[in-house]
Amino acid sequence: MAVSGRGTVFSFTINRQPFLPSLPPPYVVAIVELDEQEGLQLTTRVVNCEPEEVHIGQRVTVVFEQHGDIYLPFFEPLKGGENR
């Protein structure tokens, strides 16, 4: 099943602990619920915004970040107040 890549921040935390040298804090770890199905959730990161701007209920869209041979799905805020 194809999905739109859009969703809503269901829950999140701002990590301020340096665990990996390649991932400097602070960064947001979030649970994003996809639009296509209630309860269909991904644990991911919210990127391309300040951590303090993230909030529950925030509309987001997928972006892919390449790491070697793989692409990881992260999410960024929808621009311009776009809705479902």
C-alpha cells in the first residue's frame, strides 16, 4: 500500500544527551502517526526545525536522509499550514 508520507506528531522527546558523535544534541525523537491509518505509527526524528518548535499534533511530511546505501525516513514540519 502506498502512503502519502504525511502524518501528525503523536508524541516526542528532545534528546540533549550526546550518544553518537555523528548526532549532536539536541534532536527530536518522535512517534509520528501516518495519515493513512489510525494507529499506524513510526518512531523517527523530526528534522529541519528547532527542537523547541515541535509539538504534539504538529503536521509533518517525510524526508529521506541517505546513510551509506540506505535511506532513513525522517519527518519535517509541513510548510504554510498545510492540512490533511
